[in-house]
Amino acid sequence: MAKKVIKAKKKPKKAGRKVGDPIPVSIKSAEEHWNIYKLSDGTTVRARPILIEIARQHDKFDDKGSPIYTITGGVIQELTVPKRLRKK
């Protein structure tokens, strides 16, 4: 007798979305703090990340099962350099 193969039903995908398509997620609240780094030459670097857009990748997950997000943004930076290091 031949074995009967039963295939698992696939979950229907939402029309128009492919795996990895970005789904914008709005930012509900934000706290943007400065990170401050003091360098060995006396320079102080202040940096603050600025997020412009966050999107969750449709139907994509990491090894732990968490959804994958992409972040678009930049970094604002400020330097305070000691006078002895400045060009005269």
C-alpha cells in the first residue's frame, strides 16, 4: 500500500505584500538624549541619534522569532576641541 501524503495548509498571504516589504510604524513617543564621549586628547564629542522612519519587514523574523525592523535616520554631532589642538 502506498502512503498517503498530507500537505500542511499554507497561511494565506495578505494581497499585494511580499516578504520583506516595509510596513511603516509610527513613533508614539521619543526621548532623544545626547551621548557624551570624552577623548584622551581632551576633545568632547556629543552625539544624538535622530530617527526619521521605522518600518517592520513584512513576514521577516530573526533567529529568536522577533520581527525585523529597518531604521532610517542620522546622527547629530557636536565637538568641543581644546584650543591647543586647533590650527592657528
